[in-house]
Amino acid sequence: MVLKVFFPTCCTSAESGLLVGRWVPEQSSAVVLAVVHFPFIPIQVKELLARVQQAGRVGLAVLGTWCHCRLQEPEEGLGRFLEGLGAIFTHEPWLQLCRERGGSVWSCKALGWPMSPGAPSPAPVMLIFYDQRHVLLSQLHTPATLPDPQAGDAPPSVGGLAAVFDTVARSELLFRSDRFHEGPVQLSHWQSEGIEASILVELAKQASGPTCLMLSFLLSLLSAVGACRLFRLWPLPFICSKLSTCEQARHRLGHLTFLFSPRKAESPVQLMRKVNVFFSLLLDVALGLALLAWLRAENCIGQLADALVPVADCVAEELQHLLQWLMGAPAGLKMNRALDQVLGRFFLYHIHLWISYIHLMSPFVEGILWHVGLSACLGLTVALSLLSDIIALLTFHIYCFYVYGARLYCLKIHGLSSLWRLFRGKKWNVLRQRVDSCSYDLDQLFIGTLLFTILVFLLPTIALYYLVFTLLRLLVVAVQGSLHLLIDLINSLPLYSVGLRLCRPYRLAAGVKFRVLDHEAGKPLRLLMQINPLSYSRVVCTYRLPSCGCRPRLSWSALCRKLFFGELIYPWRQKAGKQD
Amino acid sequence: MEDERVFSDICGGRLALQRRHYSPSCREFCLSCPRLSLRSLTAVTCSVWLAAYALFTLFENSVILSAAIFITLLGLLGYLHFVKIDQETLLIIDSLGIQLTSSYASGKESTTFIEMGKVKDIIINEAIYMQKVIYYLCILLKDPLEPHGISQVVPVFQNAKPRLDCLIEVYRSCQEILAHRKATSTSP
Amino acid sequence: MACRTEAEPSRRPLDALACTSTEECPTAPTGSHSVCMVSDFFYPNMGGVESHIYQLSQCLIERGHKVIIITHAYGNRKGVRYLTNGLKVYYLPLKVMYNQSTATTLFHSLPLLRYIFVRERISIIHAHSSFSAMAHDALFHGKTMGLQTVFTDHSLFGFADVSSVLTNKLLTVSLCDTNHIICVSYTSKENTVLRAALNPEIVSVIPNAVDPTDFTPDPRQRKKDMVTIVVISRLVYRKGTDLLCGIIPELCLKYPDLNFIIGGEGPKRIILEEVRERYQLHDRVRLLGALEHKDVRNVLVQGHIFLNTSLTEAFCMAIVEAASCGLQVVSTRVGGIPEVLPESLIILCEPSVKSLCQGLEKAIAQLKSGELPTPEKIHGVVKTFYTWRNVAERTEKVYDRVIGEAVLSIDQRLDRLMSHCGSVTGCIFALLAVFNILFLIFLRWITPDSLIDVAVDASGPLSSWPLPQCSPRDKMNPHSNEDSET
């Protein structure tokens, strides 16, 4: 098997010394973490390694020697000295890595490899350079085969390249000491920069604890108020479950409690989620404030209130026309006159009721709208869901029409289908959920046929009413649906993760990629290992926040089926509740 | 060590296969399609603009013309960035893994690296594609739960779709490396 | 990939190494054919046609021919699969219309079929079953491409109702330029010749067969104190499920020690369930549902009497299988059934409830009096009747004859269509044939034959498939492949 040496790019220009790292026997790879410079005292090196080992639970060792020959210095003595070091730090295999002639030529020897004595010539060695900083900071996203996202905090027995990532992440302590630190052992490895800014970070860390405590106390108070008995009285929970504003407010409250919970985030995934929630809240409120400012500046609310009542009137007027048209001979269809008149009058009366209701409301509209506008400072999503609720309330008559039409139509379709079965001498067996054959009496057959005929002839009239009102209803549902889509988008967009992917692509790693560096015959193969960033679609998929609505998603075919059989389409939850 | 040979894809187009042998344990195969030809680009642009001009004479609305320009530009950008793949590379490194890279005409590269531990084998398989039955090279991945099972089939050179002779060439080389892996992994 | 399917053990990766340079592949030695079996019906669908195609293909492969099978996709099973001994099956992604038969537009299947015929270097197209639209399409396209065609008819048809008139017309068109037709019984031959207005000279009779080693008797499985009647068929109208519904209550009333075991699935299952519920026969009538082919024998050996209620049948494999398991067979006297078994092994009745009941009562009486021969004896007799090797040998003779015939040129073909199929239909189909030829020319222009990779043979004289004695796992290993190549 080929021996692989993972070597950090930041150490390529380091002085000669010892290689410190971890040996992964299953992969037959050596992960070099740092270079120890001369002079050192062997016992201190061993102490340092033991300390890091204890902190990170990772088996570190001195893997070999590193020789960096600048220019054409004859370094015969050094070479022999380095060979001698192998006797002090025993390790199998013992690596001898050498960079010669101004850095263009690399050579690597592995003593005591391959392990089995019977093997022929020394096995080939492969040098793989990696960027220590990127590997340390990146979070490896294992491919989608692992369903559990919590698998990110790798268990000790990780295979393959994950082992390299794991090793680097666990020996973080080794990188703490910086360049100017006067320690007993001089190391060369990646150095973090920006010590100054970390004061601010420390301050923020100190302050965050009490802030979180206070805010979470306030939030718990709020939720305690929400949970009090008064709100458990009958109509309130029902209304709350129907209003999308309440849903959205509850959702946001959940976000806030999650954000300010005093517990520390355990895994990087959870931490990322917290930050994402924070940014999504921030964006939401910022957008809401912008909307509020715009509304105030343009005096839109007044205009809106003035326009609302005429618009509602106008809609009612149009509906009346539509009904009148239906009561005549719509599109030249000849309908059952009596039924047509009854239905038309019924709906007309409804519209009349509705108009008087709107006129009763008209003095208060501006005040209501004004308060709705204020709610935008809680976030754009709240304002949008309020808007959706208002639309729902203003088009309540359309909803009613739809429900009446659908119920009638549904009744008709079911009646027709069961009479059709009777016609063929079959019946629906409820116990076994299947169609059985059955012999009917003559009377039964006669009555059934009679009813079937009546239903068939009345079907077109009802179907037309149903069709028209369903189309109206679908229009309203489409408007509301697009509003909800917008809300969901703001609610669930992982802003921070996307930003991180944009600015620091290496932080979210999907894997690695290799590039072959120029190769000379007889020398070890050199590869450059780079982080392969996660694609945007996967970032969004992985870190998407759960959206608030638990609305079941209907497929198009299911929707069409429901429409055809006259089942109610939009407030599905209502139906589920009835079945319970 | 590098050489280049010319093959054809299943529709008769020209494909160039570059083979680079970096070392006995590391080989690279690079299939490049012909670049976007000026002729087809001109043809498509002209046809879109002519259609837009015809609509313009019909409706006398200049928005159509500007829309046509935008559509052409955006379409070209989208085509170069998301659709047109110029080069597909298979890099196989013994005991490390297999890397598949496809470079788009705009310079975007998408890379997948499969660790050798997950690779079960590389094979040539047959599939029904559109109205054709074609051969394709694919990598079989091991199922982590079941040692002899296959969890996934990763097709290689999915865009170029070379013919069988080219696939056999690549297949042989890959099998040499895989055979080496098997020989060493069983000997100790 | 449009149709990449999940890999599974049955799908064997191809050893490309075995065929080094496809251009230099020598042509197959004379006497060996490249046969393509086309039918809508193949495994995993179960039935007589399916097992006929499979067994025939296996025996032909054994005799050194190259055989591939083309059928339509079954659920998730699409793409290319390999079965035992390198039998290659193409599951084409075509839409299924009715009763597992694909929709026919006469044209949409041409690109794929042509691609396969070219890449597999097919010389003979062997289509099966007149219910299969794909088989007719393949005959039509095969003639367009100038290949030899053979057709096997597995079923009987009426002449009276509208649907059979239409189907018979289509069959006439489809078979008018087919080189040879094979029927499974003399009744079937008569029927086909009349329906398709054929020259009887080009129609051969090759009966079906069963694998006698799969259907061995095992009397220990029978219940001693009971009489068990086994019915195994699809539960559809053609198989006479309605007759069965009449028989069950009548006989169960008469004989308290009578049991029924019914295997199979179909739309008529519900009426059987109703009968069972109405007469409270849950403990005496067992409905097993769909059976796998390997389970059929285990069901058969549990019974004493096998009942077949088919209303029409060209060659009933089920009764041969049952007789091979040593059961007394009671069957309706329809179609080719009287030819299948000698009088001593079968009780024939008219297709009515009364007659079938009488037949069954006779069988029960014989059983109780011990007049029936032992199962081993019946097996010994039946074993020699029908074997697949024999079928394959006779089919091979048909191929040998067909391969020597001249392919009709285009104008001859059009002439034949117009003269043979009536003026209106003939003209329409001649026009369609012209369109088909134009379409083929267009396809040849889009993808010339030279661009189609010749497939690596998995069966036949140039087979790369490992010999049967090697275990397949060895051959998966690329090492051994390289060895075998050098």
C-alpha cells in the first residue's frame, strides 16, 4: 500500500527539525501537524505531545525528520545527525522528508516500511499538502448517505479522509502557542491572526450570559401569560389555530426562546442553526421597519383605508352580476330553472348580508389598518401574515359560496356513484372496504333508477355553480398561498450559512479535491489537497430552518382529484379535525 | 507521460482523450468535447432575433426587442455556466481515491471525490438512454452496511458519452490500478 | 442516465475486456443464429408464454445460438439485465396500456428496436403471443429492416365478436409477410391459419413443454383422509373462474371431505371470495393468491385432482405440470387440450358446471375406489412427452429453414400487403409500411449504423459469458478476465 504523508503547506518553508503528527495505520497515512525546530530537549517534546494527547484524545508522536536545505549548503553532518534522531524517538515507519535546491525538489524516505519483511523494494510514498487553517476550520459534511446530521461530531473511529480532519481538529491545543511565545519547544505550524479583535469577542462572550438569562426570563414570562387559563376558553384556541398571524407569532416566539436559551449549543450544527435564526430574525425586523417607514412617509395607510371599502363594494357588485348571469342562461346552457333560481337567490341574499357588514365596519377600517401597520415593527412576516388574514376575512363570502357549492356537488357525486353501483347490482361493503355484488328488489331498483335520473339531470346546474365558485376560491387561495410562500422564504432562509459559503467557502466542506503538482520521475508524487466547498443548494438544504406552517403539501393530482369529487381544498386542517 | 487520442461519442461527435500517467499509482483521463462553435452560436442568436423582429413588426412594441437581447444574453450565460461542459476528468490515485471533475465552459468546476475505501469496482455497464442503448463507465460504491452489496452507481463521463472503444481504454487503465490495490491489500 | 436502475445481483456488470476490438469480431459460424425473442410478456410477469420464452431461450443457448429477449419495463425493472447463462433481457421503457401489453403506434418503438437489432447483429426475430403489441411491432419493423421473422402463437381466438374480427384483421396484416409461424397445437394451427388467412405450409406445430424434473410427485404431502382439488390459473374470465364458482358450492355440499386449493390472482378473485363467504367455506377453500413459479409444484403435490376450467386454451401447460406431479386431471374439452394428454390421464368435460361436476365426481369415485394409477406411474408416463430440448431442436429446424429464405424487397412487400389483406386495410398498411421505411431512413441518417457500438455477446458462439462450471464470483474478478483473454 502506498504510504501517504499529509504535510501542512505552512510548514514548507520551516527550518529543519522533527515532524510531529499522528500515524493512522489503517490508512497507512501519516498526518504531519507541526515541525519542531532545533534546539530542543527530547524530554520536553515528549511532555508537550503528552499534554496535547491528553487534551485532544489523539495519539500524537514524532513521525520523523524534516530537512530543509537552503541553497547548495553541504549539509552532510546534518543528514547524519537527523538519521541519529531515529534512535531517540522510535517510530515505525520513520520518515525522512527533505526539501532540496531552493524548494523545487522533494524527497521522502520511509524507514521500516512496509512492515512485512517479505515485501520487495520500498513502497512508494505520496506527499499530500494541505492547508492547515482550512482543514482545522472546515466542517466536513459527509455525503447524503448518512441520514443523521448529528454525525458531524465524528466518533473516534472515522475512516478515510475524515480521520485527517479529525486529527487536525483534535490537536487544536498544539496550535494555541504563537510564534512569539518563548517556550521550551519551538514549533512551526499555522498561526491564527487577529489577537486584538478577540478582546471584543471575549467581552461579547462575557456579556452574552446575563443577557441571555434576562431575555429568556422575559420570554418565559410571556409564554406563561400566553398559557394562562383565560386563553383556553373555547373559541380562542380555535380562532388562533385559524389565524396565520397567531401561528407566525408563536413560531417567532419559539425562535426567540431557542436563541436565548442559556444552554450552550452542543454541536456545530446547532450553533449554526442558532446563528441562522438570529440573522433571519434580524432580516425580518429590518424589512418590517423599512416597510413601516415607507408606509409612514407616503401616508399609504389612509389611502388604503379609503380605497378598501369601495373595492369590497365593487367585488360584491361583480359577484352579483355573475350570479345574475348564472341565473339566466349562462354561456347558452339550458339549466334547470327552479333549482337555478333557488340557488341564485340564496347566494344573492348572502351578498346582501355581506355588503351591509362591510358598511357597518367602514368607520373603523382606518384605525385597524394603522395598527396592522404598526405590527410591521415585529417583523415583515407578521405584517404579511396579518395581510393574509385580512384577505381571508374580506373574502369570507367567497369562501362560504365555495363551501355550499362543494357540499352540494359532493353530495350529488356520491349519490350518483352509489346509485350507479345499484344500477349494476353491486353495493359498497363498508366492513370489507370493497364492492360486493348484491341482489336488489324490484322496488329498490325502480326507486334507485328514478333517483339516478333526477340526479343526473340536476347535475349540470350544480356543477356550473360549483365550478364558478371554485375558480373564485382558487384565486383567493393562490393570493394567500403566494403570501405564505414569501413568509416561509423569510422564515426558513439560512442567511448566515449562505453568507459563510459566499465569503469563507472552506468552512463548509463537502469533501476534498486533489490537484497533482508537477512530478519528477523517481521522486514521490506530490498532491495538493483542497477543500471542496458545499454547493449552494446543499447549504440551503442542510441548514434550512423549519418553516412555521405545518400545512400538508398536496400533490397536483391529489388536488385535481379533490376538486373533481367536490372535497374541500384549502383549510385541510378543518377536515382532519372533524375526522378526529 | 502524456498522450492524446481522438475518439467519437455516441452521436458521432469528436472527443479527445488525454491520458496522463503521473506515477504508477496515479493516472488522469481527460475527455474534452469540442468548444462552442461560432457557427451554432450565430445561428441561435440570429434565429432568436429574427423571431423577435417578426413579433416586433406584428405588435409594434419595442419591449420585445430588448427582451430578446436580454434572453439571448442570459441564455448564453446560463448555457455556458450550467449546461455546456467542456471537459470531464477522471483522476484515479491508488489507495487514496477517485476524483471526477467536470469543467464548464465558463470555467466553473464541479468536483466529486470518492475515497478508495468506498469504491467497490469500476465497470462498464449498459443502459437505455433516450432512444439508444449505450455503454457507460461507472463506479460502484460499497454499501457500508452490507459488504457485498452496492449502495450506489456513479456514472463517469456522463456528459461526453464516449463510445465503447474509448471506455475500454479507460477501463483497462483503471483496472490496473484497482488490481494493484487488491494485490497489496490482500498480501499483508 | 435516463433509465439507470439500481444495481442488483441479477444485473451482471459487463466484461468489456472479453471483446477487444469489435470491428474484427469474426462472423458467427454457419448453423448458429442470432435470435431475438420479442414479447410483452416475460418475467417477472408469470404465465405460460413467459416460461415458454425463458425455457426455449435457455435450450437454444445450450445449443450454441445467441439469444436475447426484448420486453417492456416492469415497474422498477428496466434497462438491461442478464439471466442464467448470459441470457440478456432488454426491458424497454415503453408505456403499458392494457393487460401488460404496450400501446402500439407502430412507430414509436422503432428507434429502440432498430438500435438493439443493429447492436446485437440479430438475424432472426422471433415474436411471441398475438396479444403482445410489441411482438407485432417487432415483426413489422423487422420486415422493414429486412430481417427474417418467426412468430409463435400461444392462444386461440373466436371469429364472431367485433373485437376478434378486428384483432384477426390485424393478425392477418402482421403475419402476411412473416417467414414462418409456429403454433403450439394442431387446433391452434387450424385457428391461426383461418384467422390470418395463411398458407398452411409455413405454419408448424411445436408443442409447449414442461421441465419434468421440476414437477415430481410427492404423495406424502397429500392429506390421507381428505380429497383435495387444486386449481392453478389466473382468475380471469378466459380461464373460466365463473364455472369454478358454480362448482365449488355444489361439490362441497355433496362431499364433506372435499377441499379446494386455488392459486392465482386476477379480477375475478372477488367472486370466489363471495362464494366462499356465502357458503361459509373458509376452512375448505383456500385462496393462495399469486404464486411464484417455484412454489407451483409445492402446491400441486398437496392435491389429488387438478381441475382446469378454461374456456379457451391453445395448449394447456398447467395440466401437463399437474399430470407430471401425479395428479388426476379434470379439464374442459376446449381448444388444443384434447391433444395434450392421452385419454387415460385426463377426464374431459364440456365447459359447463354440470358436466364439470360429473367429471369431478367420476374422478373422486375413482380415487376413493383406488382405481387411479400411482403418482409415480403417471409421472413416469408424462415425463417422456414434452421436453424443452425437443422443442428447441424443432425450433432450430424452423430457424434453419427461415434463414435460407429470400427477404422480400420493398415493392414485393407492398404488393403482398395490398393483395393479401384486402383492398382498404392493405392500402392503409402499405402506406404505413412506406412511412416506416421513411422513418427508418431518417433514423439511419441521424445515427448511422457505423455509430452504433456492437454489443458484447453474452451467449452464442462468441460468448464472453463464463462457462457454467465456473462460479460467477470468480469471473467478476478482473484478474481472471485478463488471464482468459491472453
